[in-house]
Amino acid sequence: MPDQAQLSEQLDSRIWKVVSVAVLGSFLTQLDATVVNVSLSSLALELHSSLRAIQWVTSGYLLALALMLPLNAWLVERIGARRLYLVCFTGFTLSSALCALSWSANSLIGFRVLQGMSGGLMAPMAQLMIARAAGRDFVRVIGYAAVPVLFGPIVGPVIAGAILQHASWHWLFLINLPIGILAAILALLFLPNDEDVPRSARELDLMGFLLVSPGLVLFLYGSDHLQDRAGISLFLLSLLLLAVFVRISSRKGQRALIDLELFRSRAFSVSSVTQFTTNGLTFAGQMLIPVFLIRGVGQSPSTTGWLMAPLGLGMMCTYPFVGKLTQHLGIRGTSTSGALIGFLATLAFLYLSSQPFHLTILVLALFVRGVGMSAVGIPSISSAYASVRKEELPMATTALNIVQRLGGPTLTTLCTTVLAMRLASEHSQASASGAFTIGFALLCGFHALLILAAMRLPRHLETMGRTVWEAELLTLTE
């Protein structure tokens, strides 16, 4: 039997080939989302549309993504991970070409919906493939794999600005084609062939799909429109649909679209709560901090974009070392430390919002917040995957991604609602600062909840019994 060093060498070649494909897919979707989001105003002008209408280029994509996400596990079981990933990549690339050929705002929105249907399946597939290939090395591998993906939001605005200044807006989507073609070729060459793996005969839970997919779509839409009466109605309807889905799925067990039995595992349920809160804090912070810099401090939007850069840099500095940190501190220790660091960094914004603006404190707070938040997510994901059997990975990936995506709009909506109510009742610049102080206090409160959730994670993977990682190692060494 080979020793641990030899075993790591055996894993390297196979793991990094799979990671290269997964990273390209994640990078492509991140780059596309960033390029499009920062170009909405220009697209509205070019396509003779209002900003309110053209924002559906983004909203339609997100809603289509949410609609398809629950089908991920069923499709993986039916046609296999490799074939599904190739279909998704091809669909995403072709729909990007169609977006570039759009002749109006409505046609662009329609093609973006098609793009979202492919993207909704690509996101969990990247996690699934790395989890299957990396085994016990998942934490170390995903830490390195996340670094290239973080370049998407950083280079996206630069690429968008260059295209809009020197070329037609159609190139915002044409840049996806060479990356998509390269990724499809690498997927054919590098992804393990799983066509011979026995397929599940489980039928599609159509009732579950008709409940959870519209429920997720209405939840995301209603969360962003709670200021309207219609938005509140749709939000309440989404809660009703999701509640009915939970009740019916609990009765169906493994025959359900999403097996809720997974959440009976303490490790999986705690990891899900941690993922929900981490994602929510990330999106809520990305909303609250720029609004504070623009409205509370008086910075321009372009300057605010540069001022937010230390947050991404902090994350990039930490991700490659998360694996080593987890080896020394364990899952609970790493996640709890990261949550605590993020909490302390967010406390600095209580000072910034109540005192004269201090650039050095802002830069340090953002950088440290990025360092802390990036140390929470990866260990908690590894904890969730390690708590399930290998055959349950597709279902676990789907469930985790759904819970994770719900965190963003939920906490963002709560922070936005509180901030908007306070700003509406304040009239002077000084009183507006008080509104931001309350908003950041709420954000700190959510950070405290994240610390409590992280403290309930398992200490180490080894304490979780016979896991998928151990099964993977046994397969390699026997």
C-alpha cells in the first residue's frame, strides 16, 4: 500500500485535469455576469430601452438559473455528470452567440433566459466534479481552484469598459465563445467517462418540480420587490409553495426531487446553515458598503468600484491556504476563525459610518473582511460533502446550491429594507449616517449568527465516520 505522499502524487494529475475544466466553467459564468451587470446602462442606450426594462437581462438570467437548479441531481442520475456538463457548456456557449446576435432588448432578454437555463446547471456541476475527483483533498483543491474564478469579477469591468469604448456591444457576449469552445474540448479530454456507471431509475418528481422551481423564482423576484404590493404578494406565495414542497417531499423521502433526509444529518444541516449565512453576508455586504460609500461618503460610482477592490484581494490571498489551515485548525476551527475575523472587520464599519471618513480604515476593513469570509465557505462545503455517501453527491450538491442561493436575496432584502426605512425618515447628512450605522449593526448581527453556526460544524472530517473521502481512498489503495 502506498504511503500518503505517493497517494497525493497519484491524485494530482487526475484532480487538476478535472479542476481545469470546472474552473473554466465557473470563470466563464462569473466573467459573463460581471461584464453584463456593469454594461446595463450602455445596453439600454444601444437597444433604445429603459433601464427598468433592460435590467431583465440580469433578472431573467437569475430567474432561469433558479428554475433549472432543482433538476440538477435528477439529470446527473439520468444521463451522467460528464455528458450533462458538456450539454450545459455547449448550451451556454451557443446562447452567448445568440445574445450577440440580438436585435432588440426583448430578444436579448429571451436569449439570456436560455443562457440562464444552462448556467443554472453549470454552477453545481463544477462543485460536484471537484468533490468526486478530489476526495479527501477537496478543501486544498477547491482553495486553489477558487482563485482563478475570483478574477472574473475583477477583470470583468475592465473588459466591459474596453469593449464599450472600442467595439460594438455584441462583443460583450462574443468573448464567451473562445472560452466556451476551449472548455468543451478540455471537458471531452479530461472529464472521467461515467457512462458505464449504473443509472438511477428514479422518476422525475414532477409535483416537486412544479412547486419548488416556481417557489424559488418567486422568492428571488419577490425579495427584490418587497417595496411593491405585488412583490410582497409574490414573496408570500413563494413561502407557501416552498412550505408545501417541504411537506410533500418529507413524505416521499428518496423519491422526492430533493431528498430532505439529507438534512437529518447534523453535519449537513449545520453546513447548509453556514452556507446560507455566508452567501447572504457576502451579497448583503456588497450591497450595503457601496451604497454607504456613494450616499454616505459622497464617492463617485467609479471610485467606489476601485475602493471595493481590497475585498476581492483579501479573498484571493486566503483561498490557496484554506486547505493547510483546515489541516491545522480543523473544519470548525477554520470556519469559526474566519467568521470571527469577518465579524471584527465589519465592526469597523460602525466606526466609519459614525465618524469622519478614513480611507486607511476602509481599505484595511475590506481586506480583512475578505480574508475572513473566504475562510468560512470552503471548510463548511467539505463538511457537507463528507457527511453523505458517494451516490448522494448529486442530490447533496443540488440541495446545498439551493440553500446557498436563497441566502443572498434573503439577507440582502432584510438589510436593504431596514436601510431604506431609516433613510426615508432621515433628511440631513448626519442623520443619514445614523441610518448606515443601523444597517451595519444589522450586518454585524448576522455575522454573530454565522459564528454560532460555524461553532457547530464538526471538528475534523475524521470524526464523521466512513465518508465518501474514505471510500475514495480505499478505491485507490486496494
